[in-house]
Amino acid sequence: MQALAHKAYGEVRNRTADNRSIERALFRQITDAMIEAQDAKQSDPEKWANAISRNLDLWTLLATDLMHPENQLNDSLRKSLLELSIFVRRTSTEILGGSDGLADLIDINESIIIGLENSG
């Protein structure tokens, strides 16, 4: 699964210039997939599960980057984003287990996208 996120990241990277643009495009791509998959749980469970898994992979990569000693974000923002990644992991597991909550993951990603747009 993580290979899919790396592949998507590579595809987005080839189309954009700076890191913020790459991050924003990748979040947009995965968020759009979750939006499209919202109603596909019964009709196309593979599409639905794949969208959630890709988002989880993205957040796992983000958490890994946040923990890297060379990450240049301030400690407060790093901590907040790491806490969000924990929430995303827990919520994703619950959703895949049958709970509601996909809208929460979409809202989180939309907030990240807005933040990336406003910080660049």
C-alpha cells in the first residue's frame, strides 16, 4: 500500500515545482478519491477501501517526515500534525471496521489543503 502513495507522490512531483505544491496536489488527489468513494462502500468496496488506505499511507509518510530531525516546521506545528496523524490512523481503522467517519478524514485533508494554499 505504501508503494501506492510513493507512486502517487512521484507522479505529482513530476507535474509541480515546489514541495508545498507537491504536498497540496497529493492531498487534493487523495481527498478527491475519498470524496468519490464516499458512497461506494456497498457498490465498490475495493474503491472505497483503497481511498481510505491511500489516505492512511499519505498520513504515515507525513508522520515519518515530521519525526525526521531535519524537518523545519516548528515544534508546535509538528506536534499538532503528529496528533492529527494518530487520529487519522485510528479513525481509518475504525472506518475500515465498519464505523462512519470518512467525512471527518475528508474535512481534515481539506483543512490541510487550505493551510498549504495559504502558507505558500
